[in-house]
Amino acid sequence: MLRVKAGDVDRMGLLFERYHRKLYSFLYHMLGRADTSEDLVQNVFYRMLKYRHTYTGEGEFRTWMYHLARNVLADHVKKNRHSAHHADVTDFSERIGGGQRADEGLQREQEVATLHKALGRLSPENREVLILSRFQELKYEEIARVMNTTEGAVKVRVHRAMNELKTIYLRIEN
């Protein structure tokens, strides 16, 4: 990104190849809409070019990238308040099951479907912190920079979000 900032905008293609899938995954799991998520990924990369002068090189690039993605997402949500927010975890069935595939049994499919419903019922803030920590595998320190808060606050948010997810999951299950 430092090269892009210095004027070598051809390097943006390399950044796109490296990060567009992760960005898409984050946005898709926040919105639950494939077409909108694809559009928002493009908007994030457009903003990277537009605001490349703000990139300092301090910290990790992906922290800055997710910060931009959150802003793009917030702008989209403000414009489209009537849209539903829900997450789809079927792509992550292997991670949920500790390496087991969801199609190995009906019970596993039901658990994934229940988890999907529970994630969809979380507040956008709690869903976001879980997606960043569990699905995008960002470290708490990185999430803190993305969310402009402290690492301790992120740990608390993740803990509370996991507890809320557990409560919702058990309520749905029963």
C-alpha cells in the first residue's frame, strides 16, 4: 500500500487479489447479500485509492482496510435502513464443527442452521466483532484499531457477544 500511496497505483491489483475475498466474506456476513457485498468490496477498493494519502504504514494494512470497510458498510446501512441484516455461516461449517463437514449428518446441519439464525439475531455490533474475531481471524489488537477502541474493550465485547450468541442459540434450540 505504501507503493500505491507513492503513486504506483498498478500495485492496487495485487492488493485486490490478496484481500478481495476476505473483504467480501466480512461484508457478506454482515449483510447477507452477495450482490451488495460485491458492490461494497469495489467501493472499499475505490476508497483505498481515493484516501491512499491517509495510509501511514503504521500497523498492519488490513487494519486500515477493515476500517475503510466498516465506513463503507456504515454508509450503505445509513442509505438503506430498510434492509435486513443477517449472517450466513454455511461457508464456515468446517470451522464450526472442528473440522467436520456439515453434510456428515442431519444433526450437524441443524446445528449450523440454528447458529445461522442466532447470528442473524445478534445486534450488528456484536455480529461484527464475532465475524472479525472468529471468521476473519483478526487479533484483538487489530480489531481494536479497526473499531477505534482498546484491546480490553474488544475482549469484553467478544465475551459479551459470545454469551449473547449462546443465549440466543439455546433459546432457538429449545
